[in-house]
Amino acid sequence: MNTILEVKNLTMDFGGLRALDHLDLNVVEGEITAIIGPNGAGKTTFFNCITGIYNPNEGEILSSPPGKKRKKINGLKPNHVTKKGIARTFQNIRLFSNMTVLENVMIGRHCRTSSGIIGAILRGRSTIKEEKDVVDFSYNILKKTGISHLVNEFAKNLPYGAQRRLEIARAIATEPFLLLLDEPAAGMNPRETRELDELITRLRDEDNISILMIEHDMKLVMSLSDRIFVVDYGRKIAQGTPCDIINNPIVIKAYLGEDFDA
Amino acid sequence: MEYFLELVLGGLTRGSIYALIALGYTMVYGIIELINFAHGEIYMIGAFTALIFTSVLTLLGFNEIAVIVLASLLAVIYSSAYGYTVEKIVYKPLRHAPRLSPLISAIGMSIFLQNYVLLAQTSDFLPFPNLIPEFEFIKPYRYIISSPEIVILITTSTVMILLTFLIKFTRIGKAMRATAQDMNMAMLVGVNVNRVISITFVIGSALAALGGVLIASHVGQINFYIGFIAGIKAFTAAVLGGIGSIPGAVLGALILGLTESFATGYVSSDYEDVFAFGLLVLILIFRPAGILGRVTTKKV
Amino acid sequence: MIKFQEIKKSFLVSLWFMFLTFPIMVIRVNPIEKIVEWRWKNMIIVGIGSFLLSFVWRYMLKKREAGEKRAETWESGKTSFMQRILEERRFYIPLVTGLTIIAVAFPFIFSMYQTSIMTTALMYIVLGLGLNIVVGLAGLLDLGYVAFYAVGAYSYALLNHHFGLGFWSALPIGAVLGFIFGILLGFPVLRLRGDYLAIVTLGFGEIIRLVLKNWNEFSFGPSGIANIDRPGFFGIQFSLQAATIYLYFLMIGLVIFTIIVVNRLQNSRIGRAWIALREDETACQAMGIDKTRTKLRAFALGATWAGMVGVIFAAKTTFINPASFTFLESAMILSIVVLGGMGSISGVIIGALILILLPEYLRAFSDYRVLIFGAIMVIMMVFRPQGIISNIRRTYKFNE
């Protein structure tokens, strides 16, 4: 059991408001970890701290990619975090809407390719090859995520479920070892949710990507996750396997409440 | 010591005029989050309107006081009308466009207005009559402060107090603050956002016109190009204080006025405008939120 | 049928503008001789003009709204006329051949004066394409573009004046200095939001001009630098006529080079990143794109081209002073890009030809030149932000 992400004592304040309060959390290699909690509990803020969009006021975020040394990543710029192998999707979909599906995924390849201005102008053999590789790689990802039939569509014209999938496709194009999913099933119908379940499992089993996700769909969380963290008011109030969580009175009281009383 | 005092008062005078123009930038920015690039031109048109009506009214045989009051009033009215029209042409049709669009169209409007005045009037510098009479009681202190400076300081502080009152306590002031906080929310609770934006432009333009009249009569000459430099300086003041913040604009303007006054008084006047630009670049690099502006964390 | 309502609306607009323009358009004072001139004729012109224009304005606004609605329901996929010309070989090849013949024959058919004007137009094409990298591709509004142009021009003028350096050695130096200045300015300011960037670059452009004007020991102040060498050819100096033709072909070459470069950049890894950055900066960063660095590349690249054309400008006019590098120049280049279409190569070329050649041949146009630049920016942004030739980006298509 290798821990690949260790968050210690993470605290984030906005003005007088404490969004995260000394939060501790670990992600284990090869596992699907879920974070649940009521709206406004600080879950997305937590993601934003890990991915470098916010710089936390206190605490440490340590990332240890498989086979590499452990490193502190808080305070890094978002693009550096991605380059270190932690990719994410956004709760409110943020695709490049006037670019095609293929181009959206190709952007994800940016940090794993290197041709620069001179290369673009001269367009030598290596640049052409790199471009071709990017296209092929991106297309394979689209196949894997099940949206390859939409390859030449503009992102803005995609149905909702496909947009969520494209967000995932774009993120895994950066070849992460850890993928953060922010409410991947939001707005999906039951069939789409089921397909998403399969996709996430496949990403873990076939591509060795560990998953940390925020999700409100309890059925999905319970069926997918190996481990669950419950967050409320920026604090961790419980952690454990789905079975532990479902029977934990604190959790029931604080969050699951009416839904699970019956 | 007297030279120092003279520089301080000169700087405060300058600064209080920058403040009048800077308020327009900061108020508009507070509401629509855009820099009104045509604002400097509104100020220039105010100065021109005042000059034109002063000459006409004098020739028509009005007495001195009537000329001052009427010309200033007309300048304020006309500038407000221009500000209103500029908003309707340049900003309103582009309210949902990408940010770059209103920016470019406002710059286009600024170039258009400059050349409109250049073509319809003249490219030469026109002498501007000194509207402000010499006060008797000021005579003994003349080497420190002049009558125009006193008038400018008193007028600007009165206007700023009135403005604060307007924004804090009136209905429209409340609507403006609500729109600045959250335009969509304000719309939902029944604020007529288009009207609020129009009124903001009108108030900002009126203040700029007042600044135009005061500075033109102080400096003694104007041409079609004065809005460009004044605009950038006032913008510097607004950013220095923290754009969107009304007390910030005033504070920033006074600091800029004093800086310029000392820099030209003790260093060199060749680079007068470079100081302002340099200051602007430095603030934007080191503290883009300004002195009184809050450093906000962008919500993602 | 135009409804009565519409007429009433236009009539009110016309009254409003007659009121608005009254002091500036009608009255002209001469404060020294105390004369007031009344020009009532102007008021009538404004009245009628604004009455008619308000119909056009409203019609165009309606058309725009209809277009927006159509774009929402109708998916893109319709190819424009221009795109067809550029993609189908049977249009494309005759077009290019025709243009080549005209371009080659031009200096031998027309007078030296015409050729010289054409060279100027070509210079603005390159400047437009350079600024297009910054504004059109990367979406950064640079209002101080002329500063880099000045850097190029002064670096050749000074190197030539002090050390007798020739044109061909100065050309790369001008380009490199443009690049360095681009990095120096860009690095601190590119973190800022778009509108701040616009005003800082505007300020920077003015600082450079003021320094050139006031620093006599360095730049010879307002009087400028004269007797700059025209470009030679391996040490051979040409007659005035030959030099004009030489410069013309040099510019043709540079235009072609620039088109190739911009075209390749557009369809590269960097070009993709610029487009994505214009769409969503936060998402871009989450995809591992270094925001500042990517913007800086566009900014510095644009500056490089301005530096290069600056050197050519100094060589063409043989005399430069700070008055050639005012904000007006930046505004003109920007209106070329805006008129032609941000991001569109063919658009920028046509925009430059219209805005540079028309004032030369139509006197009436030339008096109102700058006024029209301003109006173009407003009208294009409101009614046709994509420019006369909209840039239909070649998207990556995947074919199995």
C-alpha cells in the first residue's frame, strides 16, 4: 500500500472565512477515493489547493508518484502540478468550446510535448512526427473514453454527458498518476452514470490511474470507492470504507441525514 | 520651506483634479469591470465646450460671474450627454461580447472623438481665459498658493463630499453599489441595470467636465490632445488607489499629484509624463490591487 | 414599409445629435481676435446624417441579433466564400499565379512614387501580421506596438550613424532587440488582466517615445537622425530608383516569409495553446500550459517582427525622429488587424491595403483618415468583430 498523495493539516482562509480547517487526507495507489460532504463543505476548495489554483495558508501537500521521490507540491503553479502528474476536471465544465473534441484532448498533450516556436516555423521532421503522435495518442484516448465518434465536433455542440467525458479525456491526456474528478456524474442520467462507473474503473485497472473524486451521487460513490472521506465545514468528520461510512452515526447525522434514515 | 509648501499645495491641486477624472474611471470600472478608454476625451470635450461658451457668452455681453457659472454648467451638461451617448454606442451593444471587443471599440471611440474635435475645431493650442478672479485676502500668500488653487481645492472637496453622500445614502447610490457587487443579482431584485450604468457614465462624465474646466482655466491653454495624457494619469491614480474604490481614487490621485509636483520641482520637468507612466507600470507589477483595493481570490 | 415609430425614433436620435454636436460642430471661436464663427450648415448635415445613420444602425443591430440566434440553432459547418477559394485548388492556383504576376510586374509598370507607396503598404502588412500574432492569435491587446517598431528603427539608425553598420547586419540586430524588449516588457505585465495590459503597453509606448525625444545625447532628440544608408547588396550601393525597387522586392519577400511563419505557428503546438488560452485560462493551466510563458512567446514574437520592420523603415526613409512613433501609429496597425479580421492572414493583408492605399489615392479620405480609423474600430467591434474576412480556423480533423 503506497500512499501517493498525503495532505497534512491543510487550512485555507478566505478573508475571515475558514474554508478548510486542518484537513488530513491520504490517497493510496490504485484506489478510488471519494470525498463527500454537503454543498459548501470546502470540497472544491480542497481540489483547488491541491492543483495549485489556491495557495493554502497552512499545511502540506505531498505527492509521491509511483517509483519517484516524495515532493511537496503546495504553492506550485497549476501547470507545474499537472506536469508532476496530477490532473483534474472541473465541476462547472470548462472545455475549450470553440475547439474540436480532438483539439481539446491535444491541448492535454501540451505538457508532454516540447516543440517550440523555432520548431513550428521550420516544421522539421521531429516536429511533424510529434504532431502526428499527438493526434494518434489523442484519438486513442477518445476511443478509450467512448467519444471517438464525436472527434471532429466542436466541444460546445456536444451533449452534456459527452462534455463530462471529454473533460476526463482531456485530463488523462496529460498522463496523470492521480486524477481528480470534481462531480463527474453531475447532471448525468442513470445510463450515463453507469457508463461513467465503468470508465472510471477501467482507468484505474487498465491505466493504473488512482482516482480522487468529489461526488454527490451516493450510489456511484458506494459502488466505486475503496475509501471515503466525509468533509463538513472544512473539517474531516469521518473516513473509512463505504461500509464504515454508511454505518457511521456522525456521518448520518451531519450529512446523509434524511436520505438514509429510512 | 516656502518652496516645499508651494510644491505641496501645487501637488494637492493637481491631485484633486486628477481625482475628479479618476472617479469616473473607478465608478465605471466598479460597475461594468471595464476601463472606459474614452473617458479622457470626455474631459477634453468638457474643456472645449467651456471655452466655446465662455467666448460666446462674453461676446453676447453677459457679466463675468454669469459667464463662469453658465459656461461651467454647459460644459458639465454637454460632457454628461457625451458620456451617455458613448456608453450607448460603445458599451451597450457589447455587454455580452468577449472582453477584448468593448476594449477595442472604446479605444476607437477615443480616437474618433479626438479627431472629431481636431477637425471641427483646430489642432492649435487655444488660450483658455482665466475664469477665476484674484482674491484680495490671498495676496499676502501669493507666492505659496494662488486663487485658482484655492478654488480648485474647495470645489473638488465639496464635490467629493456630495458624491460620497450620493452613493451612501440615496436610492440610486444603493442601486449602484448593488450592481457593482453583483450585476445579475441586482437585476433579479429589480434594479434597472441599464439605467444604473447610464447614470454612472453621466456622473463620471460630469465630474470629468468639472475637472476639465478647472484645469484648463488654471493651465491657460487646451487642445484636442489633452484628454490622452490626462486620461492615462487619472487612470494611474485610480489603479494606484485600487480601482473600483472611490476613496482609493481620491487618495491615489493626491499621491500622484504630489509625486509629480516633487519630481518636476526637484528633479526635472522634461520627464514629467514619464513619472506617471513609470508609477503606473510599477503599481501594476507589484500591487495590481492598489493601496485600498482588496486582493481577491478568483473563484473557480 | 418603414413604420411611423421608426421614423419617430430616428427623428429623436437626429435631434439628440444636433444638440450634442452643437458647440463643437457649429461654433468656432477665435479667442485671440474675439471672433465667433457660426456654421449652421454643419448642424443640418449632422441632423440629416444621424437621421439616416440611425436607421442603418438599428437595421444592423437587428441583423446581428438574428445572426446570433442563427448561430445558436444552426451548427457551424457552412464554409465561407473565402475559405472555399483558399481550399479548392482550381480557385487557389490561378489566384496565386495572378497575384505573383502582379507583384513582380508592379514596379516596372507603375512609377517610383507608386512603388514606394506600395512598399509602405507592404510594411504595414507585415506590421499587421506581427500584431496579429499578439492580438489575433494570443488575444492580448497591445497598444504600444509602435515602441518595438521604434526600437528597430533606432537600432539601425544609431548603429549606422556611429559605426557605419550596414542594413543587412542591422536587420537581425533589430529583430533581436525587438524580441528582447518584448520579453523585458512582457515578463512583468503579462500576468495582468487584459485591460491593464492594454494600458501598460500604451504607457510603455509613450515612455519610449518621450525618452527618445528628451534624451538628446543618445537619440539626438526631436530633430532625429538623418542620412541613414539605404540597403545595399553585398557592398553595392544602388541609385535611388534601383533602391526603391530593391526595397519593394525585399518587402515582398518579407511578406511571404511572414505569411509562412504565421500560418505555421497557427497550426502548431504553440498556436493551439494560444487559442486555448483565449478560451479559458484556468482550464489551460490545469492542462499544464504555462500561461505567462505562452503569452510571452506571442508578445515577444510580435515585437520581433516590429523590430524588423523598424529597421526597414529607417532604411527606406533614411531619416527618423520620435514623431514617427506616436500612439497613432499603434492605433493604425490595430485598426488594420481589426478591420481585416483578428487572426486572419488574408484579412490583415486586405485591411492593410485598404487603410494604407485608400488615403493615398483619395484626398477626401486622407483628411478624415484617423477619424475613420477610430470609427472602424467601433463599427467592426459592434457589428462584425470577426473582421471583413473572418478567420475560419483550420481545425484538426481526424481521418482514419
